[in-house]
Amino acid sequence: MTKDGATQSTLIRGFLIAEKIVQADRPLSSAYLAEALDLPKATVHRIAQQLEEEGLLQRAPGGKRFTGGKRLRELAMATLSNAVIGAPRRAILQALSDEVGETCNLTVLDDNEIVYLDRVETNWPYRIYLPVGSHLPLHCTATGKLFLAYMKPAARRRLLASLTLKRHTDLTITEAAQLERQLDRITDEGVGYDTGEYLEGMVAIAVPVIGEDGQMCFAIAIHAPSARKSLDELRQYLPTLRHAAARMAALECGDREDAA
């Protein structure tokens, strides 16, 4: 094999290792990666160490397993947030905002928070400013609770055990058992909601964007000041919101069903 071929092989192997790690719902060991990718264990360990040194991977507590590193997450966010790539996505949000007359946003899970990937503001003078790139907690936001609800039970329990359920308003849920009960209802209905739990005077509803593999890719939400719309009034837009989510899935997650 030529030197260029060897370099390409290492790059591809590094990509496959990183891909396998970010697709998993738990940290992965070199031994597991070697078996899953049919690669020599020493090769996997060496490449994983190099990726760790560059900030693309990091060690989980205990030091034997790997997860995605900060630099890898930043690269993913930069790719998803690219204005040119995101133009069709923004057009879907704009159409939704125009129809409902309120601010709409698209969020993605980033470690133990959600991050605003895109957002279209309403033209109303009274609005709440949360720019693209804002990181928000999971336990008291409509999209955050939706991501929690759609996690595998074991992954959700591990994450909730590590989270601090910080109180942001008088309505914030700070008891894990109470939050779990609400998450069960959200799972059953397929709708996340925020009744002023993160920001006083703001209500929101959210639905999942589901890919062809049945996994939740993103969450799409409408939020408004409660002085202008109640949560029940926002719920009237659920058919419109779900249609926008189906279009977003076709665009961003490879799902072609109901894309029109």
C-alpha cells in the first residue's frame, strides 16, 4: 500500500471509530470497537488515543471507554448550523412561524443540554430573545423534556441521575420522580410542553423530528408569551407543527414520507 493509501486508511478508520462512538447510547471500549469494526485492537486503541489528543474523543469516567469529545461536538454543531446548508431548513421554520404567528425553533441534543440549531422570530413587539446557539436545560423546556422522553429508559435514568434539576421559576419541576411521570405522559402523547418552567411568562409546545430509523433527530417547537397565547391555544397548532416536523425529517433525517 502506498503512503497516501495508508494515510487514507487511517483517516477512514478514525472516521469509522468516531462514527460508531457517537451513534452509541453509552461509552465504548477499544475492545468493543475493534470487534464491531473488525479492526486490530492495537490499531483502534492507537487511533482512539490520537483522536482523544485532538479533542475529538474523550474518556468516560473510569478511563477505559470513549465518548465524543468537545471538538467533535463543536464540529457537528458548526456543520448543522451552516447558513448555506440550513437554508431549506430555515424555510420550513419560516413557513411554520408565518402560519402560527409565533416564534419557532429547531433544537438538537448536545450532551446534557439542548442547543438552538435554528430559529425564526415572530414580528410581534413582545418576544423572548434566545438566539441560535443558545444552550438550555433539558428538564424544564418543551424540547428538552421531549428528548428525555424519547431516550431509552436506561439512558434516561443515567442522565437524570447526573443532572441537577435547577429551579428556574416557581413552576420548574425539581423532583426526579415527578419529572419521570411527566416524561411518561409526553412519550404517550408525542408532545413536549413548557408551562413557564424555564422562563416565567413563556409557554411552548414541541414535537419530535423522527428519522427513517425511528430515532429522534431534532425537536421542533412553537413558543409564545403566555400573555398572548395559552398552552391550550398553542396546542391547536399541533397538526401544523407535526406537518412541519415531517417535512423537516424528510430534509434532515432522510425520511421521505409526508415530505410534501
